[in-house]
Amino acid sequence: MKGVILAAGKGSRISMRGKPKPLIPFLGLPLIERNIANLVSCGIRDFVVVVGYRADEVKSYVESLAEKYGINIQVIVNNEWDKENGWSVLKAEGQVQEPFVLIMSDHVYESEILESFLHRVERQPDGVILAVDYKTKAPGHIDLDDVTKVFTEDGKIKNIGKDIDKYNGFDTGLFFCSPVIFEAIRKSSSEGDTSLSGGIRQLAKEGKAQAFDIGDGIWYDVDTEEMFKKAEKYFLKKYNEPKQKINLDGPISRLLNRKISLLISRRLVYSEVTPMQVSVFSFILSVLAGLVFFLKGYVPLLLGGILAQISSVIDGVDGEIARMKNMRSEFGGWFDSVLDRYSDAFVLFGLAYHSTFHHNSFMCWLAGFLAIIGSFVNSYSADKYDGYLKKRLREGKKRVYFRVGRDLRVFIVFLGALANFPFTTLAALAALTNVENVRRIVVVMKGGKV
């Protein structure tokens, strides 16, 4: 199945951002690339992109995505881009002889909408299916003055248009089309309506226009500055929510770190900073924290604790940027984990050394050793333990789990430094991490094979 993307419009209401609308960055990725990446993740590998306004600029960028994503892209230029969007659809006719997915370049969707829609349309007969949003009561994600409205009955589209009075849904700009759409648009054009909606109305008269309910899914048409900012705020949070119903973030990540890191990510995502660079920067902060702990006095202790906590916050930014900019990789996740283990060692070793300024050195080094070992095994056991929690979730268990992770360990270091209790902090971490490791072993052993 091919994906056809309409990217010919000027986007005058959002032109203050200085780029052709398809190339405006949305959370670090141009709008058109985000849609292509999302469709690629759903299995579509062949694309037809219709460009118009500043065609050379948009075409050049779109064609560069073919190698990046390993896909086929055919770019078609619509020199009549200032006309209604039905003309852009007709421009793609020579490139698609089979059913295809049609999407607008300036719309952004939750991945669940695309996945469920594409799963449905694989088994559909000749005609058109439109993904319809039935959430018409106080829809904060909709510009009611501009959205195309839809009226449906029994899953069939009866009417569609921006100015219809009777409606029960909204056109999301996501279609499954068979080639009959081209003849329908031509027929509508002969009657004076050159819009895609005109073609859909023609098919609706023949009973060939169906509606797909997107349910609770959220989408945005980012055609204005106001809707762009609303969409940005929503998807910033959405891209960093756990896909499972159970949040495997630790308590400090959920209540503190994630709130701060998202504010940082929202700004860095539009820069050239990469997730790898963020990981390294977080590691450097941890190393500095460990080195500062080698200095005597409360001020170095406090500064080290602050640096460690800042590093913990920054440690969440790399993953957030990677998810928003579609830069996730197995190596990146593994490399970040490796740096985290080194970071833990530097911080805890430095804290153990600082403790010797006030307490028996042997007990300090023993507590430091146990804290480092406990932290390492805590991280190592997390994979198996988290797998067990996911298994419990699949089985329908509702229990709420308290997770001891790196976020909590570093926060305890920060609190201990703030309170000027370096040795007590080490002893607490040694006890907490090792007891937690034993608990995990018992829980997983009793729970059976994961």
C-alpha cells in the first residue's frame, strides 16, 4: 500500500515561522517528515508526495528522506497549488493504481490512530474510508472555524464540508482511497467544486464513503500558531508517556525529574543537540559531582549533591529528544545505560571518600562498596523485574508497584548532601539497594518464569 501526502499549500496563517508549511519543525522534526516516519513505522514503504508552494525547497528535502528511512518517494509538483486540494490529489493519479492511504502534511496524529486505521482498511472493498473524530463537545484540539465537518449515519458518510450545519464528527485528514476517488473529484470539479471534500460527497451519494471512528485518539491540524502551540504541548507529553498502563519510571522521575526534563527537552528538541551529546553531558556532570566530593567541607558536599541531581534530571532528556525526533536506537539506549553505571560509581565512590573526613575510613569504604554493588545489581535486575511487572499487567493484575531505581538513589544522595550526612546516606543506599535486590529475586522467583 502506498502513502500519498498532500504538501502543496502555502500555510499563510503560520507563515511567521519562515518555512514552507511542510518543513516547519514540530518537536524537532519537520511536519512532513514526522508523518512519513509515522507511516513507515506502520509498514508503508512507498510514498507519493504532492508539493506546490516553494516546490524546489520542499522537494529537495523530501527526496533526502528516501535514503534516511530506506523508502521509495516520488515527488509530484502541483503548479496550481493555490487552488483547492482536490487538484493535488488528482496530480497523484498517475502514480497510484491501487488503494492508498492519503494524509495531510500539516496534521499530526497519535500513533494509535494510524495503527488502528491502517489495520482496519487492509480488508476494505472499493471506495473511500475517512478517519472521523466524533468528539464534538468542547474539542480543545479542534479549530471549529476551519475544520471540515462530517455527518455520518450507520458508519456511512452522508455529508462533508466546512460549512454544513448538521454534523456529528470532524474530518481528520486521514483517508483510505481506492482509485475511484480520482473520477469522483473530476465529477465534482465539473460541478464547480474542486476540493477533496467534493469528491467524498460524490462517493457518499453512491454509498462508497465510509467512516472510521478514531475513538479517544487525538490529532491536530497545525494550520495556525494557536493550534501549533496546543499540539506541541500535547505531544510533548504524549511522546514521553509509557505505552504500558503501568509507569516503570521511579517515583522521583514521575513527580520531579520528568517535569523539569520535559521543559528542557521542549527547547533542545529544536536545536542541533543529539541524544548522544545529552547522555555524555549528563555523565560529565556525574563525574564532576564525584570529584567535588573529594573536597572537604559542607559546600563541596552540597555542590556535589546538586550536580548529581541535575545529572539525574538531564539523564531523562536524551530519551525524550530521541523519541520526539525519531532518533531512538538500541545502541543509544545501551550506551546511556553504560554511562549511568559509570556515573553511579563516580558519585558513590566520591561520597565514600568524603565520608572519611568525618567517620572511620573502613566503615565508609565498606558502606561505599555495598552501595556501589547494590546500585549495579539494582540496575542489572531491573530488566528482568520490569519484564515481570509487564507480565503481571498482561494478566490483568491491578496492583500498584513502587519501583526503586536510579532516580531515587540519586535523589537520596542529594538529600543526604543537603542534610550533611554523607556516611548515613551511603549506609542507607547500601541497605536500600541490596534489600531491594533480594526482594526482586524473591518476587520474580515466586512469580514464575518471565
